[in-house]
Amino acid sequence: MASAAIVTIGNELLSGDVENTNGSWLARRLEAAGVEVGLIAVLPDEIAAIAPFLREQADRSDLVLVTGGLGGTPDDVTREAVAAAFGVEQTEYGEVAAELRARFQRDPEYAARWARLPAGSRPLANPLGGAPGFVLENVYVLPGLPAEMEAMYETIEDELRTGTPIGSWRRGYQTTESRIVTILSAAVESHPQVRVGSYPSFGASGPYVEVVLKSNDPDALEAAAAWLTQALEQSAR
């Protein structure tokens, strides 16, 4: 199974001014494409912070998906950071620049800045916006605006798809984790191909635990779900 790191860039995410919905959305879509997400990170708009981190993740993961920092303002430094991470220059992609100048005739030179991509990268069209994304080796760079990011991701999902989708089973129980921890531990031990998670909450009706199973092996997932359902129902009697 391929592994992926998701890197979201923006001071607004670190400060909490903007919710990081991109990371969660990409994680769900990558699992559905059969890619296991090993990391979701938030980095500031600083080349010195972004470049070495991207280089490290590109070496560790099969795929790295980056969102944010593709505009034309001073805090949009993702293109520069990716170029620094791979030790390449930025260069204007003529066809991309010409298309941007034609689309944004009120300020064509501002728009053309978006065409200065790391040398050797493959541009990705932006179906809903202006700034293009790009791919360099195993790093895919997408816009930060959620609508633009999601639309661009749709254009590349097929090439990211590497195996069987990671399926999931989930069910909620009016209980506490302490009451079912022995069962959960037994599930982990007896079904090693399945990830077992439990997520507690507390509301007006009392304690509640959502139990979640995940696996890219449908048969293993089905067997684990059947075993866990029976075990938890017996414990509740």
C-alpha cells in the first residue's frame, strides 16, 4: 500500500484563523484511493521551514500532497520552497504564462507570476481559479482554497490510486472505553490486518464510544466487524 504525507501551508492555519479542512478532506479521499496517510502537518509561510520538511517527507513517503501558498502575495512562498527543497531554479512556463495573461487581462503580469514553477515540474490546471498547481517528482502541490483544491484533486486522483480502497466499519455504543478495552485489545490481536479505533464522547445521554475498523482487505474487515459486533453485544448483556 502506498503511503502519503499531507502538508498544509499557511500562517492562518497555525493561528486558528482558518480551519484546516483540506487535511481532513484529502485524508478521506486518499484512503478511498487505497493510499495510507501517515502524516498531516501544518507549516508556516516560511521557505526555511517548508523546504527541508518537504525534502524529508518526499524521501519518506510515496506521495506528498501540499496545499496552500500559491497566490501572488508576499506570504505565498510554496513555489519557492518546493524549488529549494529539490535544489532547482524557478522558471516561467511559457504556455502557462500566456494562458494566464489572456485570462487575467486586467493585471496580466500579476497573474503570470503564478507560472514561475520549479524547473522540471508538471503544471496542473486550476479548474476553478487562477494559480496552477504542479507536480515535482512525488510531490503534488494544490491550491489552499478548499473549492479549488478539491477540483484540482479530482483531476489527479486516478494517477494517485494505487490499490484497494481502505474500507471502514463504524458503530456507536452507550458505554465507556474502560468497559470495552479488553474487547478492543482482543480485536487488535486477533485481526492484525484491521486498524481498530475508539472515540469517546460525553453528552446528555451519558458516555458514548464510536468504534471504527479500517482495512484494505474487505474479507478481513468483514470478519473483524462480525467478531467485534458479537463481542460487544455480549458484553452489554
